[in-house]
Amino acid sequence: MPNLIADWRDRPTHRRVWALAAPMILSNISVPLVALVDSTVIGHLPYAHQLGAVAVGASLYTFLAWAMGFLRMGSTGFAAQAAGRGDGAALRQILLQGLLLAMGLAILLGALGVPLSGVALHFMQPSAELDQLTREFFHTRLFGLPAALASYALVGWFLGTQNARAPLAILLSTNLVNIALNLWFVLGLEWGVVGAARASVIAEWTGALIGLFMTRKALRAYPGHIAWAALALWQSWRPLLAVNRDIFIRSLALQSVFFLITVQGARLGDATVAANALLLNGLLLTAHALDGLAHAVEALCGHAIGARDRDALRRSLVVACGWSLLASLGFALLFLFAGHLFIQMQTNILSVRDTAFIYLPYLAALPLIAVWSYLLDGLFIGATRAREMRNGMLLTVILLLPFAWMLQGLGNHGLWITFLLFMMLRSLTLGTFAWYLRRNDGWLKG
């Protein structure tokens, strides 16, 4: 306990955490703000199936894009450790490999996305109107996939170098352009649901190009040269691909849970899937804000591990944990006492509003349960401990399945209880792996 108090009182660590977390929180919050703008703009169109189409189409796109989240997470851990060693050549190699992977995966996913979306919609059994609009929205969004994946690699690499201003520029420009174009295309030009998709595509390419432009200045702080010959060798790709493989499996399992919630909600009716989308916007707002602190954990802990600095590793975790708990409590109180205003802001469709109001208590409970998994993710990413992240997520899904089966008779209440259990189990499994590694001094041995 005395060590924890001393770590919490270490002012330089607070400054380092917030130097990274503050710009990332600001930029991260802009991401769910786009979803809020989508919901608010589309939610004030006449029909629930229009809002449902954006919710389902965005879920399909997110399933593809966020399953590639390893492009960010893998880049962050390796870049942080390379920066801790002062290895400029390794930083250049990690950046180039991340961008090459992003382009290759975007081409593959673009080819698979259309047939896979058809299969997914078949199992959802949506109304005819919802089905048609969802396909139009999703097919348009696919044009932005290469830029979105490139941005993942760029943001992860910049975070690893403890440069939070560049991710701030990438994410803020992407999302502010998205918001402005969304309002213009949907309300001004009256392009409806497809207009929202077009706005996202243009915004994603804007952010990726800005990120590429900023890498040149960032590399000046780390002298070195790219070993071009090494890029043709399997050994130079193997560590990154091994970590990315494990994070991919973990991300696929995570996105499958979110996607199945959307599928089950769609089967409960247009109003229910739309209401769940509005509530999940609250989760996105919370998650992206708390992820700002988790990103600080990734960079600082990865740097400490690269430098073999045990004390810096511990102090970074203690400070980030304390602030994360305070932030999660703030979000819980916000949704508990002002959740109705949050829903009313997003839509004026009475059936959707009334449905969402019923499930607000679940949204209020989520931040306090989910905060632990976000922090632990940051620690494991910074340490490039992807295997443990993969195993923890797969174990979580396996443990969740019997509960999900037993609770399905409770309708949407069962769906939300299952989701709360998922977040709780996710924290417990990761926490168990973290405890085991600490007990065996595994954090600095890898």
C-alpha cells in the first residue's frame, strides 16, 4: 500500500500519462461523436428503418474494420519498444510493414465484404426496407476501407513513439470532416442514408493522407534507415505477424460478440435494433474516452519494458488506473441521471425513444464493469503479449456461451445482461493472466 500511494503521488508520471492521454481522449471522443451525429441526423428522418440501416450497416463495416485493429495494436507495442531502445531503423520497418499489411488486407476484405454482408443480412432477417438501405450504406462504406486500415497502422505507430499530437490530427480531421459532410450530404443535399456513408469515405481518406504527411517530421527524431533487403525476408515479418495473428483472433472474437448483439436485436424489430444502436453510442463514447488512458498505458508501459524499467512500469499503471476509475464513475453517473437527454438528443422517433429508455440502467452500469478490460488491454498491447490477449478473449467467449443461451428467453433484457457478463468475464480473464505474469516476473522477461 505505501508503494501504491507513493506511485500515485509521483507528479512526473501524472504529467507523462496526461501528455499522452489528453490529446488521445480528445481525438478518441471525436470517433463516437461521428456515430452520434449519424444517429442524430438519420434519427430525425421519418422512419425507424433508416436509423436501423445505419446501425446495421455500420455494424457490418465495423466488424470488418475493427477486426483489423491489430494493425494499430501491433504497431504500438513494437514501436514503443523500439523507441525505448532508440532504434530508428526498427521504427521505419514497423511503419512500412504496417502500411503494406493495411493495403493488402483492405483489398482482400473489399473483395469478401459484399458476399459476406449478404450472408449476414440473410441470418438477420430484417425487413425489406432495412435490408435494401443497409446494403447501400455498407457497399458505399467499403470504398473507405483502405484509408481506415492505413490510419490504424499510422495511429498505432505514432502512439508507440509517444507522439499523441499526430493521432489527434488524424482522428480529429477524419471525424470533423465526417461530421461536416454528414450534415451537408444528408440534410443539405438530401442524400439520406447513402449520404452518411459517402461522408465517412471522404473523411477516412482525408485522415489517412494527413497521417502519411506527418510521418516525415516524426522520423527525424529517430535517425536510421530502412533495411529494404530485410523486407523480403520472412524473419523480419515473423514477430509482427505472430502478434498480429493473435490480436486478429482476439479482435475477431470481440467483434463477433458485438455483431451478434446487433443480429439478435435486429430479430427483435426495427425499433429495438435502433434503440440498441443509440445506447451503444453511449458505450462507444465511454470506451473511446477511457481508451485515451489505455493508449497512455500502451506507450508508457511499452517504453518501460523496452528500457527494462520496472519502477516506471508500475507507476504508469497505478496513475492510469486511478484516473480511469474516476472517469468511469463519472460516465456511470452521467448516464444514470442524464441518459434520457442523451437518447432524446439522438432521435425524435417515439417508439425508438421509449424502447431505449427501458434499457438505460444497463448503459449506466457498463463503464464501471468495462474499465478494467480497457486498462488491461493497454498493458498487454504495450508488452506485445498478444497470445495472452487472444487466449483471454477466447476463454471469455467460451464461458459466456452457456449464459447467452440461458438468457435468450428474456429478449432484449437478456441481450444486455449477456453483454454485461461479457465485459465482466473479459476483465477477469485478462486480470488472471496479468496476475500470473506478475507472479513469475514475466512482464520484463519477454
